[in-house]
Amino acid sequence: MIFFQSKAVEQRLQKIPPIEGPRGAIYDRNGIPLAISVSSNTVYAIPVEVEDVAATAQQLASILGLEEQYLRERLSKRSSVEWLQKKISDAQARKIIALDLPGVGGCTHLQPHLPLWLHRAAGSWFCGHRQSGLGGFGTLL
């Protein structure tokens, strides 16, 4: 009986990490979007899982437009993860996925986006890494 009581207390007191949802768009009273979320792709590598560093670097360099030597250095590092390039296009992401390279992956982030005219009008836009507004127009999101 004590086992089940301790298990119940453990489960009840367990901390659950917050789940972040996508931001909603902000529109003015006329229905014109003031702030929207735009999808952005990022490619990363887990160096210990990359089987052929030279071949992987060569294939990624042709897609990402980066120097092969730079990618070889990143793929050879002794780290848990290396972010190779952020904000790549959907076409680039599809090409990398199609290669199915061991140790190379990608993820999609939603980035806040303001129209250029509103950037100039609002003056500042500060958002943290967790999509929370830090100042300026970003605090409204």
C-alpha cells in the first residue's frame, strides 16, 4: 500500500513543462494584418551520428551555399548539436530531408513578422527565444 501512495504523490507533484502554441495573428480594425507568424526552417547536425563527414559536408554545402570546409569543421566538433544554418527556405529543407543524411536533421520555428511599413512606424520589436515580447511592439504579442 505504501508503494502506491508514494507513487501517487510522485505523480501529483511532477512538474510538467509548459507547452507553447503558435502565436495568433494581430489585425487592425479593418482586418489588415499587423503581426503574423511565419514559418522558418533550421538545419542542425549531431556530430557523433554523422557517418561520413566529408561527403555530408559536400552535399550540404551545395544546398546551403556554405563553404565545405566550414561545414566539415562543424560536423567534426565534439558537441551534442551544431546548428548549421537558420532561416533556410522550404525548398532547401525538402532537399536536405530527401538526402536522409545520418546525424543531420531540421526543425521548423514560427517567427514573428511585421510588415515593413509597421516596422518603421512601431520603431522597435524585441522578442526573446521563447517568442515572448521583451519590449516595443513585441510586448503586445
